[in-house]
Amino acid sequence: MNQADVIVIGAGAAGLMAAYELCKQGKQVRVLEARERPGGRIHTVQPPHFTTPVEAGAEFVHGDLPLTLSLLQEAGISRKGAWGERWRREGKKLSKLEGFIEQEDLLLKRMKELKEDLPIKDFLDRHFQGSEYEHMRRSIKRFVEGYDAADIERASTFALRQEWEGEDEHQYRPAGGYAAMINYLLNACTNRGTVFHFSSTVERVQWEKGKAAVFTDKGEQFVASQLLVTIPLALWQVEPPAKGAIYFEPQLADKLDAAKLMGMGGVIKVLFEFKTTIWTSKQVKEATGADLSGAAWIFSDEPVPTWWTQQPAQSTVLTGWLAGPKATAMVSMANEALLEQSLQSLATILSLPTEELRRELTGSQIFNWQADPFARGAYAYNTVQTEQARKTMIHPVENTLFFAGESLYEGPEMGTVEGALSSGKRAAEEMLRNQE
Ligand SMILES: Cc1cc2nc3c(=O)[nH]c(=O)nc-3n(C[C@H](O)[C@H](O)[C@H](O)COP(=O)(O)OP(=O)(O)OC[C@H]3O[C@@H](n4cnc5c(N)ncnc54)[C@H](O)[C@@H]3O)c2cc1C
């Protein structure tokens, strides 16, 4: 039997951060991870797939986020600014965009007057019904689905208000990719005696006050006096024997019920590398009249609607993005078909023949996060019930079971690496307090 002070399930940002805090205080920690690699939804694809490291999962630091930036600094990892022009293809025209949401000032004014939360769709139906607001409604739907990966029929208006009021224009990318931060945490933990078990999927947890026995798909058993669970929200929303879901004995019925009240959306991320920056070519300029050499973002209504470059860095990589209910609708589509769909979408946006793009393509990969059994989605979003449900999910059980992960972070950065790191740190502090 493998014994430890603490077992952590999941070697993503939350689990690694918690393990780091715990082993710094002298705890013997074992981390059980279903994948063969650390990082979870942080997954930097290294060369030779592409000529530079490219992000299949998390990519941006969305603002001056304290924990992420201090960790990057501690690890000696620099960051690069991520900015540039925003463009939108509407009909046959590509034009520069100023904001993401139309009539944003009016929208925020009405949102501030709101006394009781409701789904954003109901809010729009109530306050912006008229045809004069049609463009605004469409831009909000696009943003909520595309950025928050959320369903407008469930997404909380209060949470979106908080997000839009606090929007930070500064964005960064960790130099060398987010994996550098994950490797730093992994090494720091390993050097302090933490043991990692990869390709070990936890299937069952048998617990009583002061003791948790954890069973994996390999037939291994691990025992500790405290257990931290950091699996993604969507794995709480499915039931064993679904891969990745965990059977608790005795059951945690209140947590399973609470998880269903929260929201998690899907994302399909498309990574393309071309021989040249084809979107800046003379052919594209002539066909669209647009000079995309400063473009960071290109939005459209194509099946794969959103694309971005590595601006301001020069790179021949282009990233495609499909999120929310539209990504969910394509969850079972084979990667070959998704690749074809992506090429066609991009060809339409750039007014280029698909074959031309295909000839220029030197590398491609598709990441369908909702189809990934150990994620079953990309990140959580706030529903009207999330705040209450999250309190139930976070609450430790008998000083023995503890819970973390990006969806279990109580702050404005939900769904981010910052949220995951913060939740891991918070859980580690609870565990240390409860052992005193
Ligand atoms: C496509 C995409 C783009 C994103 N973009 C950004 C971005 O730009 N900026 C940003 O800040 N955030 C972004 N995010 C969100 C960010 O990646 C996540 O919020 C964060 O990485 C989640 O960390 P976590 O530790 O909570 O969960 P995870 O990283 O999912 O870690 C949980 C771990 O548990 C493991 N696991 C699951 N089930 C079991 C089991 N039964 N037994 C053992 N192990 C198990 C999983 O394999 C996983 O490694 C993005 C996410 C995606 C998918």
C-alpha cells in the first residue's frame, strides 16, 4: 500500500499549486494523474509538430493577475505582450473592429440597474427587445459563446457584468509557453519529495474521517489522511463508470447535485502553421481589400469563426477557435472533418481557395476539449446558481476531503489558470490549517 500525508488527484495548475504549497510545509504528497503528462488543460505542443511551442489549451494571461505573474517571476519565465488589431468578416467585407460588444455603455448602464440575477438571454429579451438592438444582441451572443464558452440561456448576467466592468486590456503569453510554468512546479515539487504517478486514473475513493483510500484503474491503492480532488467540473457532472468520473464511498450527493447547477462549455482549438504569413499576402489584400499585417484577431460567422495570430510576435502560426454550444454540437465530429471545416472557414474569411491554403499548410492539429475524457470541456462559466453551488462544492468534508480546480475559485478570474492556481493555494491552506 502506498501511504502519504496527502493525496492530490490531478496534476493540472490547481493540483500542482496545492502540491507545491503542501510540500513546502514538509508534507509528504502523492499526485495521481490520469494523463501521461502534467498540466491538464495547459498543454504546450513542442516542436517538431510546429516550429515554435504552440498552445493547445490555455494561452493568455488575461491581465495583471497576481498569482500567475508572481509564479512566472519566481520561475524566471518572462512574458510577452499579446495585442494587435481586431478584424471582422461581415458578408464579403473585412473591416477593423473597435470593441467586441456594440453599444457597450448602454448595456453596462442597464446591467448596473439590475437588482436580481438572471440568464443573459432573459436580460436581453427584457431590456433590448427591439430590432434596433439586433446587432447588439448578436454581438453579445457571439462574445458570451465565443469567449466564455457559455450558453446564453444559462450564463449569469451578474457575472458577465463583473467580467465586462473589470476587463483588463493587457494580455500576455508566457515565453516558451505555459508548460514552462507547469514544469517549474513539477520540478519544485519533485525536489521536495512529492511523488507523481502518471497514467493513473482514480476510479474510486473510500473515505472516513481522517482517512481516504484511493483506487486507480491499474488496481493500485493509495492511502492518506487528507485528499484533494481537482478534477474538472464536467467530471463531477457525469457519473461513474464514465471515464474520469470518481465514485465516492460514502457518496457526496450534495456535491454531485451542486455540480449540475454550474456550467462548463466546450472549445475546439485548431492549430495551423503555414509556409508564410499567408493572411498578409498580396492575394488576400487584393481579394479582401484588407491589410491584415497588424491583425491579432479575426472574427467571422463561419463554422470555425474566430482566428488569431501570434501578434505582435512574427509567426506563421494561426489559431482557430470554436466555443460554447457550437463546439458542443461538433463534439463527435472526427478530427479530419474538423480540419476540413477549419480550412474552409479560413478560406472563406481570407477569400482564398481552400486548395491554396492546404498547399501552404506545414503543420496542423485539432484539440477538441469536450471530447477529451479527462476534461470533458474547456472551462467553467457562471450560471445564476453557480455562487451558491460552488460554496457547496468547495466545502471540505470531515477535514479529510478537500476540493479545488478552476471552477471552484471564488473570484473574478473563473475559468482561467489564475483561478486554478488560486483555488489550489486556497485548498492547501485549508488542509494545513485543518491538520494543526
Ligand atoms: C482550449 C482552452 C483554452 C484556454 N485558454 C485559456 C487562456 O488563454 N488563459 C487562461 O488563463 N486559461 C485558459 N484556459 C483555462 C485553463 O486552461 C484552465 O482554467 C486551467 O488550466 C484548469 O486547471 P485545473 O487544474 O483546474 O484543471 P485541469 O488542468 O483540467 O487539471 C485537472 C487534472 O485532473 C486530471 N484528472 C481528471 N480525472 C482524473 C481522474 N479520475 N484521476 C486522475 N486524474 C484525473 C486531468 O487529466 C487533469 O490533468 C483554457 C482552457 C482550454 C481548454
